[in-house]
Amino acid sequence: MAARPLVAVLDACVLLPFTLRDTLLRAAAEDFYQVRWSGEILDEMERSLVAAGTMPAAKAAGLRTLMEEHFPEATVEGFEPLIRKIRNHPKDRHVVAAAVKCKARIIVTSNLKHFRAVPAGIEAVSPDTFLAGFFKVDPDGVVDLLRRQAADLDRPPMTMGELVDRLARSDPAFSRRVRGHRR
């Protein structure tokens, strides 16, 4: 019997940059891990995309709908009573409570300082560390995923090298490993 993939909660901040969001969601779709989020996390993603001028409200809502449709099992509910027991940064206690509720071992966040005090058995990691872990286990699978991702991009079109360059902005260690990979 095959082991079930790792369960990870994605914080809203890692869902904001297009290339990173696309890579993380593709990795989940290919069973590198099981993605989880809460309605609050997706609310924050929507608000932030609109506030930053990244996309209009209707497009952000459409993105959310697509994510929810593609990953119907991802939404964690019923975690709210746990929030008062959580001791990390108040703004992100809902993220940790969602992780506790769904028994996630990982929270993927670019804001590690808000996740210093998390319950035993849960680790907050950067997207760079998270993606590099997949590369360490299955470098060919990750490179194939990135090749398909680059091939799918047409507005604007992007080579795999350009895709990896974009990921290097937030995920330099992962990008270095991908660049150095030879099959």
C-alpha cells in the first residue's frame, strides 16, 4: 500500500505570486503533497491580490473558485474553536488552527516569524524549503512538472529557464537545484 502524500496548509502569502502559486498547485495536482487551506486563507488571498492591484476583484474571485473546484478536498472547516488555544502570531493563528484540524505536518509560508510557536508535529517552512524537499526526493519528477508548467504558459510564453528565473526571486535554493539538475 502506497503512503499518502504529506498534508500541507498553504498560507495566503504563498498564493499571491502567480508563478509560485502555479507551481505549488501543480505539485499538489501531481500528488507531491495534499494541499489544504481555509476559507479565511482564501479570503486573505483574494483581498491581497485586489489590494496589490494584481487583479480586479472579479478575477480574484474567479481564481478562488477555480482553486476550490480543482481541489474540493482542500478546504478545512471547523477549526475556529482551536484558534484560542494557538500561541503563534495572532494574525496567523487561524492558519495554525486549520493545520491542527486537518492534521497537516507542514505550513508553507513566506512569513516564518509569525509561525515560531506552533504545536508539536507541525513545522512552518518557506516555499523554497518545501519545493527543494520535493526536488531532493524526485528531481526528475519536479523537472518534468516545471517543463510542463512552462509549456502551458502562453500569456506571456515562457521557457523553463525563464520560469526557473521567476521562481528564483522567492525560491533561490530550489531554483539552483533545478538549474544544476542533469538527466
